[in-house]
Amino acid sequence: MNYSEFKNKVLNLPYITSKDLTIFKDNKQIIRNQLTRWENKGLIIKLKRGVYLLNENDRKINPSRTFLANQLYSPSYVSLEYALNFYDLIPERVFDITSVTTRKTRTITNKLGEFVYRKIKADAYRGFQSLNDEAGLEYFIAFPEKAIVDFFFLNMGKFEKIEKDIFTSSFRFQNVDILNEAKLLRFVELFKNKKLERIIKVFVNFIKGK
């Protein structure tokens, strides 16, 4: 199998997995050796073990990094800093894709950047929606209110004192008028954490300008 044959067979896939390689009749070791050679030549990109992407010039489908974030470590949905920036709730541009998962905390690094996954309990794994990227591929991202709650839960160590000034001085929140108080309170209940509830209570007052 040469690269042209390989490319033509996987061209309609958003990314390539080990399962997809079963369509080739070559010996598995031969295929692995070819993948390594093609990766070294820049013909394919290794996203993680057993998952690959055609190089940018040869791709027919250009999956977004948000879509790939869901696929590289599942179950997961985009949240935390990346989602906060996506909704323009913080001014900083966030390059790393940050997600939450019910699996163990992990970071996957490849040529597309860092994909960071933080663990939350299964009972709190909800509060996200389905969107489509520019290629029409579906991915999951937290609602704005859930991204806020996820972020506070996973950063509770930064709240020695729960005062509303921290929301502007440390986190630089903006455009908070888009947030729905009822959703914030509903999502915080999923965690059953008293400190998190106190943080959200102060944050709601911050939104209201109190």
C-alpha cells in the first residue's frame, strides 16, 4: 500500500483510527511502519496512539479542534476556560481546548495543541449542548452557565475568601448579563458541594450588581 492508495480510502473520514485501518490487507506491523514514515514526512498527523489525521493539504474534511476534543477522550464535552472564551465571558484568548470528563484527568498533546480534560463526577456530567463546526461535524460544549459552574468547581482552591471582587480582579469576567440565574442554581445543585453553592451565591449577586 502506498500513500496515495491510503489517502483515497480514508479521504471521506474526519479522522483515522486503528479500526479504520482494518480495511487494508497489509500486515499490521507493515501498516504501523508506514504510518510512522508518513508521520515523519508530514503526510499524516498523529493525534494520539491509534488516531491520525491527514495533513492539511490532503484533507477533504477539516474537523475542528472542538470536535476532535470530544473524539480523543470520551465521554467529554468542551467547557472551562475554552467555553468561557467561546461565549465571550472572559477577554483572554484561549488556545488549549479545555473539557470535562467522567474519566481521569488527562492532557493530550499533539501538533494541533493541547487538549486538557478535567474530571467531574458522573452526576454532574450534564448541562451541555450540541453544535456543529464549519465542517458540519457535531460536538458538545457546555452551556455558558455550566461552563461557569464547572470552572468554579475545579478552581475552588483559589477561593480562600469568597468575595465578588475576585470575579473581576482575578478572573476578569465580562458580559455576565447573558447568564441565566435559574440555570446557574440548577447546575450547581448537581455537585452537592456547599462551598461551590456559596461561590455561586456571591457570583449571582455580582451579576446583579449587588
